[in-house]
Amino acid sequence: MPAPSTAPAPIYDRLVDEHGDVLADVREAAQHAERTAEDVLDFGRAHDAPQAS
């Protein structure tokens, strides 16, 4: 596997300028979804929650 290039990426830079950094936005959305899923699926905290009557 070749080493990642350290050369400038003018095409990518131009696309980021035109459309925003889509990869960073997707990465942030994925991290948010992961945190949300961890909160929802954290059964270890279930015993700490008040019981419904």
C-alpha cells in the first residue's frame, strides 16, 4: 500500500471552497449518531433511571 501523498490537492481544495467540507460534515454527523446510539443503548444506566408507575 503506498504512503499517503503530502502533495497539495488543488481540486479537493476548490471543491471544499465551492461546496463546503462534506467529509468533515459527514464525519461530525457520524460521531453525533454514534454518541446518540451509545446513550440510547446504554443499558448500564437503566437501573439508575426512576421507575415508571
